[in-house]
Amino acid sequence: MDTSNLDIAYLALSAILFGLGGFGLLVRRNPLVMIMCVELMLNAVNLTFVTFGRMLDDISGQVIVFFVLVVAAAEVVVGLGLVVAMARRRPGATADDLRLLRG
Amino acid sequence: MLAHLASFAWDAPSVDLHALAPEIVVAATLVVVLVIDAFTGEEQRWAASSVAGIGLLVALVPVATLAYDGATRVMFGGGYVVDDYALVLKALFLLSGYVVVLLSTNYIAEGDYWEGEYYQLLLASVLGMMVMASARDLISIFVALELLSIPAYMLAAWRKRDLKSDEAGVKYYLMGVFASAVMLYGMSVIYGYTGSTLLAEIAPRIGELVTSEPIITLGIVFVLIGFGFKVSAVPFHTWAPDTYEGAPTPVTAFLAVASKAAGFVALLNLIYVGFWGRHDVYEPLMWVLAALTMTIGNLIALRQTNVVRMLAYSGIAQAGYILAPLAIAGSSPEAADQALHSIVVYLLIYAAMNLGAFAVVMAVARKTRSAEIDTFGGLFSYAPGLTVAMSLFLFSLAGVPPAAGWFAKIGIFQALASAGDTSGYVLAVVVAVNSVIAFAYYGRLMRVMWMDDVPDGDTTPIRVPTSITAALVITAAVTLVIGVVPGVLTHFTDPINLLALGR
């Protein structure tokens, strides 16, 4: 694999973004912010795919990004719908308030 | 110039319509259900469930003709394969989808929620599972996973004005998308270091990278963990009991059986076709996951007071048994063969017995409006048929002959022993100990049903709707017939072979 410093920098950036997203998902308690963190993780994945596609000189890295983008958009629509449905019944609820079901 | 252009001529990939026929039938049914919902009034809404059920059964016809034909059909450069393995699992997904439709019919019609959309989402999820059975490419595995998961998030939150259902949906969604993101990151690493998304092309390259690129290990672990969430392996199981309890019961049955089976199918595809050479990574990972999953699942199941939650933890424990053969799959081709067969057999039997158990819970809950274990007290005195059926399913889950579960469990033991090394034997002992623990809570529910008094003295018989009766007859018949004559099942599973494709 032909690697340049710029490619390595992009890979490091995407790893950091992915880590930030994962960390945010675990520590933040607002469901909307949690969805944004997941989006950050998915975009980090996109950046990785594009960088690897460039390093390998292979078009499929960019093709995958289209799939991930479309699926991520569909996922966010569903997620926001679920959060809105929940917020209507419990205004201002955080993830910690979701404890009707436990044991 | 012209010659240069000609070299760019695009030739369409050859599409084998016969091989895709089952998926096409399900997709067409999905459209029909949508149209029915849009153009009929309230009084014809029942048609949606009938059409969905018939569509799922019709899709079995091309599955049968493809199986009769017997040829392995490979499409899109090896990214989509229709072979005996894929066909057996497609039949499993279609049949369990049909049983879930039977279970849903009355439940959904009697609630004040939408019917057409429910069946449309259910069909979309089944379609995703069918694609998963054939997917041999990282992208198609990802798309299949999302096609089966996204409708499932909505189904879990179906009773949207109910706080518990909302909570079930949100928890399932957040854990699910987190798992997909982790899995995708793993896929991106694997793509970057092997230069391909085709599992068959990844397999030879991944073996060469063992020492030169340690980061590939991270990619494999991330991908496998992503599916660990899907099959609710401990420590990634936290969503499962909450979602199972809060979601509508037919959806719980669907998640516990079909969705979990789809996760295992993806794990099998990935490990057998793609990561085969890296058994130094997946064997220890699967060993730990399997041992943790069955032990913790069983121990928590012991102290549950709600039957649905107990079945959820029992399902987690069962997932541990199904993971166990993967811990020895890489030791030799013979062990791999045994492990593959034992897992597929277990998935098929697990679907029948678990759907049956949920069908009984639903039938009883129609009268008692509760799924607490106490409300099952004295069930035998007023619903002997349901009690016998439930006992059959519980015996099967515990692995007592003549119910089918014993055959599934023997297969797991045989696979673990076939490796002939210490790790296999130790894991077999763990499975055996866990089977004994599991008998405690299955036995407790049986004691309550047969021995205890009726809690409120209300012994009016339960009126079981026709559709639930049909689901019970199907699942009980499958459980009994396979338990008595396992050859009926092994006739279909024996020709299965996944390794041939990877090498």
C-alpha cells in the first residue's frame, strides 16, 4: 500500500472522530445528542472508507460511502421519530429516565 | 478513440431471476400490502394480514424449486450466493415470518394502531433477513443488516402511546445504531488492508496479514462485536430484556427468533467465508462470549418474575449455546463442518420452540392481561391444551426428549467434542452445567402451571383465536416431529457447505 503522510493524517482524524462519537454516546444522556454522536461515528467511517479508497486507488471505497450515507439518513429519520414519540409522552426525558423496564 | 471508448463499455451483471425469485415475491407482497392499505377503508384492513401471510407462503415455492434444482447460483461476482445453506435459512425466515403474522393478526387488529404499515415493516424485515442469508460481501451484509434492523426499531415502538413500548424502541435503536457504527468501522479497516469487500477475496489476503498488520485484528473484532449486539451476546445484551418486555409480544417473538437467527447467519457468513484464516482471533473471542452469554443469561433468568422477560434471558442463554461451536470452528475442516451443521440445526429448532412458547404466552395473556409467572398458576385446570403445549416447548428449550431441543443440544456437544482439544471439552462442560441451571427456571414455570392454584379463582376457559391455534399447531408439530424423527431435518441440513466458497 502506497501511504503518504496526508493519508495517515486522514486516518488518524477519522479514528479520533470515531472515538469522540463513541465516547459521547456513552457519556451524554440527551437522546438527540446521542443520535448526533452516532452520526459522528458513521461519518468517521465514511472518511476512513474514502481515505482507504484513495490509498488503494480503488473506486469501491467511495461507492460504499454512498451506501452508508443513504442508510444513515434512513436511520436518523427513524431515530428522530422514536425520540419525538417518546418526548410527547415524557417531555424533557433523558436516557437515564428510561427505566420503566429493568431487572 | 473508439477503441478506447469500447474498453469502457459497460456490461450489465447477469441477473438470475430464478435465484432472486423468493426475494422478489416478498418485495411484491410488500407493495401489495401498501396499496391495499392506501386504497381500502377501515373495514377491509384485515386483508393486509392475509396478503402478508399468503405472500410469505408463496415465496416458499421458488425456495423449494431452487432447492430441487440443487445448483449453487453465484451472482454479482460472488457477492450474492444462493446455495443449500442460503435456501434452508430463507425457508426458516419465511416460515417464522409466517408464524409471526399468525400471532400478530388478532393482536394488531384489536389494538388501535395501524395494520397495513405493521405488515409492511414485518415483510421488509423478513426481506432483509433473506438477503442476509445470501450476502457474501461486506456491503451487502451491511445493507441487509440495516434492512432487517430499521423496520424492527419501528416495530418495537409500535404501541407508540405506551411508555414501555417507546422505551423499548429507543433503547433498541440506540444500541442497534451504535453496533452498526462499530461494525462499519471494522469493515472499513478490513477493506483498507485487504482492498476488497468480497468475503471470498478477503479470505486469502487476511491470512497473509497475520504478522504484518496487527490492526486487522481490531477490524475483525469490531465486526464480530457488531453482530454480538444483534444476537444479544453478553456483555452486549443489555437492550434485549427491556426491548423484549416493552415491545408488542408478536414483535418480541419476531426479534427473539428471526432477528437473532439473522445475526447468527451473518456471523457464519463472515467467519466461514471471510475470516476463516484468522481463527487465532475469532476462536478465543467466541469462546469468551459463548461462556459469558450462557452463564449470565441463565443466572439472571433464574430470578425473573415475568414470563416474557424470562424467555428473553432464556433466549440470551440459548444464543450462548449457539455461539459455542464457533469457538472451535477453526481447529480443523471436520470440526468446522460439524460446527456449521450444529448451528443451523439449532437455529431451526430454536425458532420452532421459542415461537411456540411465545404463542402460548400470548394466548394466556389474552385472558389474564399479564405475563407475570404467578398468573400462569393452575393453568392446567382451565386450559389443559395450552399447558401441555407450553410444557412441550419448555421441555424442548431445556433439551429433554422427545421434544426437538435434545437433538439440537446433542449437535452442539458433538461439535465441541469434534475439535478434540481442551478448550472444546471445557466449553462442553460449561454448556452441560448451564443446561442444568436452565432446567430450574423452566421447571419452575411448569410447576406453577401444573401444581399451583389459580390466583384469582377465575377458571373460565381461554378462547384461543384460530390464527394463534394455527401457529401453535405448526410449532408444536415441528417440535415433536423433529424430536422423534430428526432425519426429517438433517435431510435438508446435511448438504450444507460454506467452506467450499471461501477457498
